Amino acid sequence: MAEPRLLSWPAVASPEAWARLRHLAAGALRTGRPLAIWREPGASHPRLLVARALEASYTGLPPALDAQAPAGFAFFPFRDSDHNPALFLPADVQYDLARPDAVSIAPAARALVPNITAWLALPTPPALAWHYSQQPSPPAATEAEYAQLVRTGVAAIEAKEVVKVVTSRVAHRPLPPGFDPLAAFQELSQHNPRAFVSLVSVPGVGTWLGVSPEVLAEVTADGFFHTMALAGTQPLVPGRSPQEAIWRQKEIEEQALVARYIVSCFKQLRLREYHEAGPRTAVAGQLLHLRTDFEVDLKNVLSPASLGTDMLRLLHPTSAVGGMPKVAALAFLHRYEGYDRAYYSGFLGPVNVASPGVSRLYVNLRCLQLRPTEAILYAGTGLTVDSDPSREWQETELKLQTVAAVLG
């Protein structure tokens, strides 16, 4: 595999690096190219990836998440459709703010090198022309409508049609004057240091800004596969340690169902050697969740290269965002939820970008979709037989606040 070409620039301080990222983003948007900007949990510097064209994006993931897979950024919907395709943006152009003096160009995109130089030479417009979805805005649910959805879900659980179902809703918020998605991305990164923060803009698909605390699948450089069960929600109380949190039986059962589903996926793949740690209380912004971590040593797996994609096929949509049994829960949502989730509760993240053989994919949880004059926010709650409609509405309100904070 040919090495990427590097364009070198004079060493600059961090504000200049951000200005260069804005230049690159402006050029990509001006020429109709897909882009993704993200910051890993615990990282101090974000990255930018630009695909040379929408047509160059792959539909679906590579066959295996290993060092031989192409480098790129996955952006998958809750349900694949013509309106919401599963995208894999090839890493044709990369910029890492940790290396502010270099722009990386993949061999397949070297014809773009003069264009990229031109992007940096042109003045950046005050407002970038972000991509917007051409689909109608999904309807926002009132509290009464969401309460009825919760009651319907609880009734389905009582009737044993489903064991668990995760309902969600949409809220619309006007964009403040001069709203800047890149500045919002920076703000979310500062306030959510332990989360995956992302800004993705694709022609026809739209622009999505999000914060995720949940790993769907990770393959590390030293040969381990990770996933997690994350469920149960309560607010972080100021001045109180997360370890002091008291969990209701409803949240404990909800989280246990997600953990058991992951174990069932392992069994379907005849995988019996894995390490399980938890549940423990985890902090996600101003919220607390119950979290159990799972780890598999790929050296003990017969087909390690395909484990990541096999697990993704079984996990997505996870029981933490859809419910279980999967088919019955998804059928319930299709019938009663009343809108298309698009990329909310799908998954996204880099594959082989940081280094060969490293993939990190996250559930697209706390997110909003940008429209010209408004933001469409999404939030959901996992229902059990003990769910109370008023509490579930309040939980969605708490979750909406994570990204709504950048709207003022």
C-alpha cells in the first residue's frame, strides 16, 4: 500500500491550526465533498477527514476491521435506506491538529493536491456552506404524545410481545443568529472530554453534530476487541461523587438486558473466551449511566479479522437503542414511533485512520441534525415493565440538554 503524501506548512500555534482546519472544511464544502471532524475520548486534538467525492464513498463497511482495511470514516444510519445510506468516507485528505504543519493526501486523491493548496490560499467565508438534508423535517412529539408511546411500549412488554423497547423522540430548536457548527464542535469537545465528539457533513445526507459516550466496537493495535453495555440514566448531582449514585431496579434491569444481549452475540459466534467488567457508574457529561465493558483477545479467535464486522452485524442496532428481541422491537418502533431516526442511534467513527489496525466505532446518541434555520435534536429512553411516562419524558429532556447547550 502506497504511503500518503504530506503537504508541509510552517509550524503554527493552535489558533492557526484551527484556522487551517476551517480553510480545509470551507474548501470541501464549497466543492461538494463529504467531510468528518471528530475528537476521540480523552484526546486533546481533533482530526479532519475529507473524501474526494460522494461517489467515492463505499456503501457498507470493509469486509474486515484489520490493518488491511482501507482508511476511512464510517457513518451508518439506524436503518439503511435510500434516504439514509450507510456511508464509509475514504480518508483521501486528512488533517490532524496534533500535527498542524502537515496535510495528508492519500495516493488515490493526489490529483487534488493543487486544489487543497488553493483551499488554503482562498479567504474563508464568514459562514461556511454546510450540507443539508433534502428530506422533510421529522415531527416533534409533545409530552402527551410521548407519554402515550411509553404506555404503548409498556403494554407490549406486559403482553410479552417484546422484552424491552427503546423509544425516542425529536425536538426542534431555532438556531441562534450566527450559529457556527465548528465553534459548537469546539464547545462540545471542551465540555465532554470523555466522549466522542463529531461533526459530519455529507451532500444530500446533511450535517450532524454529536457527542457519544458509548463504544459500539473497538479494535486496538495490540489485538483486542472491545464493546460495552451502556444503559440506565440519571443526572449527575453537583458535589456528589458518581460512585454515590443509587440506581433503581428499573435501570439495573435495563442495563442487565443489554449486557446479556452482548453475551448472546458472543455465543452466536461461538466465542466463549471474553472478559467482562462491571456494571459500574460512568459519567457522560451531566449524566450518569450504568456501564459494563467486554474485551476479547483476538489471538484466541479463529477468524480475528472478521470478528469486528461479524459483531457489528449482530449488535447493530443494539438493544440499548432498539430493544429486544431485536426483530420484534424494531417492528414495534416502525409501527409506533412515528418518524425516521435517520442517523440518530446509528454508528460512526474512524477505521485505520490513527494507525493501521485500529478502529473505533461509536453509537450516535446525543446528536442533532442541522437545518438552515433550526436544529433537530434526538433522544430516547429504554422501557421496561416499570417505566413511568413522566419519568421517561424527563429523561429525554436531560439527554437533549447535552447538545442543546451549544444552541444557547
